[in-house]
Amino acid sequence: MRNITFLFLVLVWSIASCKPDPMPKPDDKNTSKQYSYWVVNEDSFSTNEVTIAIGKAESGMGNNQSNRENNFSISFNIGYKLPVSGYFNLAKEQTQDPDIVGIGFNYNKVWYIPSLYSNSLLTASSVNNKARYALPPTWFVNYYNHNDSVLIHGVFNEP
């Protein structure tokens, strides 16, 4: 009987000690936004100032308005929504293929695109009912000088 009483008290104590996570204040818009993180070579970046663009033929996101020196842009040939599942090849040229994603990075005011030799895939998933994209370490080249390359990886979240 003592063991049952003890287990009951432990169970009641453990349930009573659980508290819900505090909700963000409605007037604090940035606390509810998810951050995007990426690394270019050894330099790390993060932001929750990401803009979403949804159209009839394309959808995408990026932070190119908030930081003109170091930013990213992701564009899908899928209209009306951001994809929340699947694997997407990185675009090496202009295409309308819905299985290919356009992705680029502005690093120290230089625009980088996926290397022709890159075989990486962008992985789409959903977190808190919002799109998340994971990029494994991938080589990107300077748009104007393909001899200039950088290694980039990151996680990009719908705000």
C-alpha cells in the first residue's frame, strides 16, 4: 500500500510541476518568427526578417531587403504555396521544373549560385506549420567568376 501511495504522489507531483511554455506577447512580432541560419565558409549568419513571395507560378522566400551585403534567396517553380515536404535539386540554369529550386546567396556583396558540380538537395519539411529548408554543405560559385567559390550550409525557415 505504501508503494502505491508513493507512486501516486510522484505522479501527482510530476503533473503539477509541468507548466506550459509562456506565449509570446501579441505586440512583440519578432518573438513568434522562426530564425534562418546559414554559414558561408567560416562566417555565420541568422535572421528572422524573411520575406515570403507567393504567386501563381512561383513561390519563394529570402531576406534580401533586410541585409544588402549578406543574404539569401530561395525560389520554387510551384505556385500558391511554399512546399513543406520533398527534396529539390539545386538549379544550375534557368528552368520551370517544379522539382528544381533556385537558390543563391549574397556574401560580402558578391552573388553566389550553386556550382555546376554540386549534387546537393534542398530538403523541405514543416515545423510549427511553417516551411523549413535544410541545405547540406554545398559549393557555390561567384556568378561572375566561377573560380571564386564558397562552401555554404544552413536551415531556412518561413518566419
